[in-house]
Amino acid sequence: ILNVEQSPQSLHVQEGDSTNFTCSFPSSNFYALHWYRWETAKSPEALFVMTLNGDEKKKGRISATLNTKEGYSYLYIKGSQPEDSATYLCALHSGGGADGLTFGKGTHLIIQP
Amino acid sequence: NAGVTQTPKFQVLKTGQSMTLQCAQDMNHEYMSWYRQDPGMGLRLIHYSVGAGITDQGEVPNGYNVSRSTTEDFPLRLLSAAPSQTSVYFCASSSYNQPQHFGDGTRLSIL
């Protein structure tokens, strides 16, 4: 069982502030790192799939970086808005892409107006 | 375009009963998987398939069977339900190394 860790577990941020959180994973046997956004009572929605060391991806105010050598990825949200409140999940795809995804437990983000 | 469709949305079973959770996708995705979501545990992989006729175990496969006779369908079977299988179940599909598309989930209670 692969150990994918996310920190912090939960986070309260004031509206308008920027924030970031971490996903750590074993760097051996890395194939891809996924980020998902999961709102309450909905299903997870994909944000990014990252495969290359040093990769940086951006979607509106949300961006992510990847360091496969040290085994971590950061997710950044710039100028947080109430609609950003959700649980953010990262998931590791290992085994040359032939294995399933291993999810972290998520970072629960609450944006306070 | 329906995406990933899971049925039923809710189900209550008695211990020892069997049932099948259905999952269908219309995006011609090779890769399909089943997860369960429990409080404090995140999403845990039960079984997955990389194509028709191919299935493999995930992190928590015990008590569940799957089959993949067609590209579109990936049913999850509980042969003898146990209270520990009370959970929310999500099915997902994707093309190879692409983001996963999730169904709306099935909330299952075992009494």
C-alpha cells in the first residue's frame, strides 16, 4: 500500500487571501500525480494530471507544481473565494501506469467571507 | 453524453444479502475503477480494470467481485453484505493517464 499524505488536513482561509497545501508521495515508481476538487454532495472533479518533474500547471486562480525526485506536489489558490471551499485530493498513479490510483485523505479548505 | 452513470443512488441491505452496483460509461474509456469513501479514510481503491476482460485488485478488495465483459460496464458485486461494507461507492473511468471521471456515487447501508 502506497503512502500518499496530504497536509494540512483542514484549513480556514480568509476570503481574498492566497493559500497552498501539500501532497507527499513515495518518489520511487512514480508515473503521474492527479489533483481533484471535491465539493460536498458532489463527485470529485479533475484539476490536473502531472507527469514531469518540475511541471507547473495552472487553471484560473489554481496552480500546482510537482517535484518527483523529492516526492511532493503543491497546490496553490490565489485570492481565495467562497466557491473555492471544497476538499482537495491528490492521487498517485504508479507502477508504470498499470496500477490504480492511490488517493490521499484530502485537505478540507474553508474560505471565510 | 451521460458520462459515468451509477445505479442505484441509494440502497439498504440486510447482512448476508447480495447485490450488484452498476457502473456504465459512454466515453469509450479503457480504464475503470471502483472506490469506497469512508469518514476519515478518503477514497480507497477496491478494484480496477485497464480494459475489457482485465481486472485487478486495489487496496481493499475483500468482499467484492468485479468483471469487465464490455468496455462500457464495470459492475461491483457484494456476494454476502457485511455492516463493514456500509459506505459511499464511487465508480470512475478515464482514458490512459488522463483525469478520472467520477459517477455520482452509491450510498449503501448494511443493517
